[in-house]
Amino acid sequence: MSTRRIPSLLLCRYSAELWNIGVSLFIQDGPFFIVRSILMGHFRIFNQMLVFFTAKNILVVTLQLYRLAVITLDFRATILQKSRKGEVSCCPCEPCEASTHATADQDTKMKEFVALPPKQESKAPSEDQ
């Protein structure tokens, strides 16, 4: 497997989770954490609500980064395991490069599938007759 295919396979396989993490980090909790940190650090503004929500943002950002690390490590382990077995990882949204290495049984099934005649539509008697 080429190293260029690995990021696209990661994005294909975990796109929903990666979008969720990205939205949380860059749109929701990340910017609020930065603004609250600037208010507390530079302007020395401290109140109970600001400290609470800053701690909440720290927790959410940490958990999202942990989630990203777990997804990445799980993906890496899956790729390494499949490469050791000699399997080729295919993404459901892309054509698989290993489809040319089909077994004889798969070839037979494909020939049977292709050999089926097209389905004939049955005509119902019309009410005009």
C-alpha cells in the first residue's frame, strides 16, 4: 500500500468522527478556550463562570485530542495487521486495486451473475379491455 493512499483511507474510513472532532476543536470549544484564556491571562479577569467554562473547554479539548489519538492508533494498528497478513485495505468509496487478484470461486460467481438474463416485466391486463 502506498503512503499516499493511507491519509485518504483514514479520511474515508473515519470521516464522520474526524469531522466531529474538527468541528469541536476549531469551531466550538477551541476558540472559546483561546478567548477565555486571553481574558484570564492577559486582562486578569477572573470570575466563577469564566473559570468554570475555561475548565470545561480544557476538558473537552483534551478529550477530543485523546479521541483523535485513539482513532489514529487504531487505524495504524489495523493497517499494520492487514499488511502483515498480506491483505489489501480498500475503502468502500474507492475502487479496490486488489480486485484483479480474485480467486477462481469469485470468478465463477461473477460469471454466474453476469450470465443471468435480464428481468422481464410482467404486463398487467389493462382496465380498458
